[in-house]
Amino acid sequence: MAGVTDASYRQFIKMLAPGTVVYTEFLSTDAIHFGSERTLQMLHFDPTKERPFIVQIFGNDPEHFLSAAKVIEDLGADGIDINMGCPAAKVVSSCHGSALIRNADLAAELVYATKKAVSIPVSVKTRLGWNTTDTLMLFCQRLIEAGADALAIHGRTYKQHFSGPADWEPIYEVKRRVSVPVIGNGDIFSVEDALTKIKNLDGVMVGRGTFGNPWLMQDIADAFMHREYGDTRARLSFDEKTPFILMHCELAVRMKGEHRGMLEMRRHLASYVKGFEGASVMREQLMQVEKLRDIKSILQQ
């Protein structure tokens, strides 16, 4: 979710679904360690609007994990999540993200260094394995022995990236054999997906499923709380969605300024504007705008 779960999106999601636990974009421990101004800006959050607030980090240097973790705790975060699942080529080639699945010793050392530095919970986000699930259980046990307080597991191997359906069966087996909370991730695009896949797990993590449908988080929360629920996205007309979309745009501009905020909103706008007559023309117009007032004009036509 790099480039997506910034402060504006986190706050927007929390407005719609207050019970959601939000995570940052994954941030480099090297950058935090060396005091990168841009990365430190990405760490800032509004404690009145974003809690529980989890900072996701990546890297491969235990000393940098230790110093970065201290910075994160001092800023007031509620937890730290270590990314050992990103399959992006640039990330893996630097021995970050999914690459750590093949180096359990280093992965455990990173967890240990982080836990040693802070008193807040430390979790790990990972995948089923490199190209098979054979090492998953041993890998997870090593992380827990090193101090991991919880695991979030994406139901694909590194080799699969995001192709094919996510396989949750190995995640259920991990939960049966460990004592820490286990959260499942992968292919949650509806309430029914969440209800059928959670089974013995402690929660579900939703990423791509929120694109164009941030209401999904509240629908899932209502379902888990045994309240009446439905597909809010399908229930709302585009006219009814427009004020929410504009709210998201306004938050982005407030956080990042008009130029950058509008550029980064384009991926969200492309997801919001779908499924109705004239959507393709509207998307084409929105992908070119640079001013908030122009977006308002197009959406309110």
C-alpha cells in the first residue's frame, strides 16, 4: 500500500469506519535512522483521528531497526509492523520485504532488535513462503521466539506476487499452532470474503479491497459485530458518494498541498469513478486536473 495509506487516507478511513486499525505506508528504517526529513514527515499522525496507529517499517540492518523503533515509539505510535512480505523487485533485490523469508536468522534478529528498543507491540507482515509453503511454520515460530507479538500473513508466496487466488489454509494452520494473534490477508473485496475467510483467525487485513470502496471497512466491522450490514458502495448512488470523494480530496490537499495532493489523489479517483454511464469520460478528465476546484466542478456536473 505504498503511496496509498498516507495520513489523508488513514483519516478518511477512520471517519467512515472508526474501529479500523490503520497502518502507515511502509517506511525505510535506514531513512528514519539517518533522519530523512521526507520520511519523518510521513511518520506524523493525528492522535485524535488515527488511533490505533501502526507504523510499518522495512530494512535489513538490526541497528537501524533499533534506532528507528525508538523514534517511532517516541512519536506516540501504538505499534510497529515489520514488512517481510513486499514482493516488489526493487525491495527484494535489496534484501528487504519478501527477501527475508529466505533468511530466517536475519528476520529473527530484526524482530529481536525492534522488541529490545520499545515497549509497544511489534508485529510482522509476511507471506506463505518464497515459492512454496514448506517453510512457513518454522519461519513464523522463529519470529515469535524473537519476540513478535502478532503475525499478519498474506495468502500467496513471493513467487506468486498477486497472481492466482490467495490460499488461506496455511494461515489457519499457523494459528492452530501458535499462541500470538494471527491476521489473514489477501483477496478481501467484500463482507462475504471477510466472513468466510476469518474462521479461527484474530482478524482480517484489507488493502486493495478498499480502493474505490473505503466503506468496506465499516461494512466488515458491522458484520463482525453482528449488526445489520450490506454493501454500502452498491447502495450509494454516485451523487451520494461525491461528498465523500471531495472530503478525501480536501484532506489530501490539506496534508500535502494542492499540487502534490492532487497528483496522489489520481489513483483513488480512478477507483472511485467506475460503474456508471460516462465514468470513462469523467476519469479521463480527472486524471488531468491539478486544482481542487476543478475536481469539484467535474464531480458536481
